Amino acid sequence: MAFVCDIPAVPTTQTDDDAVRITRWDFAPGAVTGWHSHGWPYFVIMLTPGILRVHNGTAHDVMNGSDHPIAFVEIEVKRPDRLVMLPEG
């Protein structure tokens, strides 16, 4: 069951190419992404501290459980072989 909320989180695509899709998500308090799934491996970097409530699974729903706005960047890796490795040091 999805979270009960009529406030949508706001996605802003930063980059979408053959290697990665980078999306910034902005959430008002209680905002949700709505049920969705990812076609590629992904990770999230929080831009503001906060509480994320997640209905887990292949398809999932994410909610801002904080009493303040939060934001994160989601990076989906479409083609790991196309990523450029930076030299160490």
C-alpha cells in the first residue's frame, strides 16, 4: 500500500545520457515519490538531513518523514562500462 499523501515530491533531471541518469528530488514535509521502480542499479546522496520512509521492494514508494523540506540526488547507473575512473591521489 502506498503512503497516503497528495503532495508529490518534485524530480528535476540533472543529467540523462547513455551512462547515467542523475535526478534531484525535492520533498516538502510528507511529500512522496509515488510507486516506482528502477531499471538500473542506483544510489542516493542526501543533500539535506532528514528522515526517509520507504515502502521497500522492487517497486517502492519514498516519503519525507521529516517536519522540514529535504532533498537528495539519485544516481542511476545505466552503463558502468562507460563511467570514467579518475586517477587516485
